[in-house]
Amino acid sequence: MERILQSLINKIDKEYIDVLYGKGSYFKIHKINWLTQLKCYQITLTLYCTDLELTKEAYPDGIEYFMKDAWGLLGIEGKYVVVSSLDVKL
């Protein structure tokens, strides 16, 4: 499921990712877990960005936009929380 979600975000939203985080930026989904106490999925990901100035404006709100879009395309019913980290791609 991680690979599918990662591919959806990086392929479908590639143009928007480039605009918001710099050309060549991408998301890496590390794992998706079910949290029994919260009854939702936890998605752990890293954003590899190429332009820190652009990223300041769109991080972390932009991640929620991309996740909402891709999660809907997966067709999974249920809530999720995102644990994200930021890394600079040189």
C-alpha cells in the first residue's frame, strides 16, 4: 500500500509538487500503520525538497492537500494522521 500511495502522489501531483517544493522534489512513504486506540491510519513520510524558500510557504499544509487527494483515489474508508519529516535533496 505504501508504494501505491507514493506513486499516486509523485506521479499524479508531480507538477504541483515541483511548484510548491522545487523541481525534482518528491515524497517517500515509509510505512502505513493502523492505530487501534485512535482507530485511524498513521502515514509516516519524508518530503525531499530542492528549494527551501518555496518549501517555507507550503510545508506542512501542502502535504495534507496531496495526502487527501491520493487517499481518496486509493478508495480506503477511514481517517488518517500524517507524521512527516523534511529533508533537502541536493
